[in-house]
Amino acid sequence: MSERTPMIEMRNVSKHFGSVIALSDISMQVQAGEVMCLLGDNGAGKSTLIKTLSGVHRPTEGELLLNGESVRFKSPAYALDAGIATVFQDLAMIPLMSITRNFFMGREPTVGWGPLKRIDWKRADRIAMQEMSRIGIDVRDPSQPVGTLSGGERQCVAIARAVYFGARVLILDEPTSALGVKQASVVLRYIAKARSDGLAVIFITHNVHHAYPVADAFTLLKRGGSLGTFRKEEISREEVLNMMAGGAELESLDAELAEFQQSDRQQQQSSGANAPSLSQAPST
Ligand SMILES: Nc1ncnc2c1ncn2[C@@H]1O[C@H](COP(=O)(O)OP(=O)(O)O)[C@@H](O)[C@H]1O
Ligand SMILES: [Mg+2]
């Protein structure tokens, strides 16, 4: 394995909620410039894991390391200051407020001093537009309400914001699950871009077609425990599918559908085989 210091690491982390053991003895490492995909059924502990990394929960046991240094976050704001940006599924955005407003969320650049200090909207708008166009989204009007953007574009505002404010670790909890194919591909492309910019990315999804193309490694959780981390070279798309929530069900559904198709085809063939005899019928 690599000798590099991981950008983010969990060492023997457990998280208990009273008598519920949501995470038990999890160790996981993600390097800079790498995408780690977290897999596991509902209730496996995926959200608890990322909430522990992003300062929402404190680990009951174990240690978090950021770039080799032991860290303990009192709140998500501390994790964000340290460079761990998390995009939760229920995005913290205000639909009626502008793209610029949502991009800066209270961290707008200012001009002036003392009582004359005010937000530099021109500059704020320019930065927001620039950062959005860097990820391939052309915003015509940055004062446009965020609610008028598509779901994928809104996810991208959240990701662009994280990158702009210097995130080193980007955590995404099912960012593509509510999106159509085209919108999801925008988000996936941006995940790939964050990786090539050198961020460590942790990505939760239930969709193997979203996970497999962008992931470098997969960590599988089951009932709060880790079944291990697998490098992409070691594992096929089918194996990943089997590890995902509902993977087994999807596979048997696939098999059923294939059977239907086959019997359809057989029916067509046999009716096709009858056709010549039918067309011959009048001549006899
Ligand atoms: N705040 C909490 N209090 C008590 N139990 C919790 C809390 N958060 C999560 N859990 C429990 O921890 C387990 C893992 O949940 P979660 O991390 O949300 O799973 P996943 O995201 O993989 O679906 C579940 O059994 C869940 O009920
Ligand atoms: Mg979850």
C-alpha cells in the first residue's frame, strides 16, 4: 500500500447512541486526489460515519486524523474551518435567495470599514459566476434565486462553495440520488474534477453506475462494522453492485427481466416461424 500520509483517516472509530452501536471499530483512509465510495444497506452507518468526520458527532472511541494530525471537532463549523466540507442530502440552501447569497452564506467579501463596511456585491457576484463557470455551469444572472436552478446545479453550488473556501476533504451524502441522468452526470463530472484538484472525496451513493466510474476505492459497511476497503482494480462492477443496498434484489430483478425478454423473443420467433406457413396458406 501507499506510504503517503492519508488526507483523512479514521482509526478504530466507534459511535454509540445509548445502547445503539451505530459504528464499531471503523478504520478507513482516503488520500488526496482519491474518491472513496461508501457502500452499505440502509442503517449500515454511512451517514453516522460522515457525521462523525464532519463534526456533527463526536466518536465514542477511536481517533480522527487530518493530514496525519489527530483532530477533534467541537462542531461542524470547526470541521469546515479545518477544510472538511460536507454536502448533506438535504442541502442547506435558501431557495428564494440568490445564487451569490447561497454561495457565500454570510462569508461575502466586504468593502469599507467600521460603520461604512458593507458587502461588496459586485465582487461577490463576479466570484460566484466565475466559480460556477469553472465547473461548467453558466449562470446568466447571479442574483437569480437558487430555487430556479435544477437539483444538479444546486448540488454544484454547494460543491463549488466548498472548493472555493479551501476544502481539502469533500464529503457527499447521496448527492445524485434525486437527480436525473443528465444532472447526475454534471455532479459526477464535478466530483472527478475535485479529485483531480487534489481533494480527498468521500461519496455515498446507491447507484453503481454513479459510483463505479468515479471511485478509486470502495468501503463496505454492514451493521456499523466495516467489511473492508477494496481498490477498484480488485473489484468488478458486479461485485460492487452486490455490496450495495438492494444489490442482490436488483440482480434477481435483472435475471427475471432477462427471462421475460427471452420468452418474449421465443414467442416472436415462433410467431415469425408461423408467418410463412400462413402466407402460404391461401395458395393451397
Ligand atoms: N442520532 C441517533 N440516535 C440514535 N440512533 C441513531 C442516530 N443516528 C443514527 N442512529 C442509528 O444508527 C444506525 C445507522 O444509521 P445511519 O448512519 O443513518 O445509516 P445509513 O446512513 O447507512 O442508512 C441506525 O440503526 C440508526 O437508527
Ligand atoms: Mg444515510
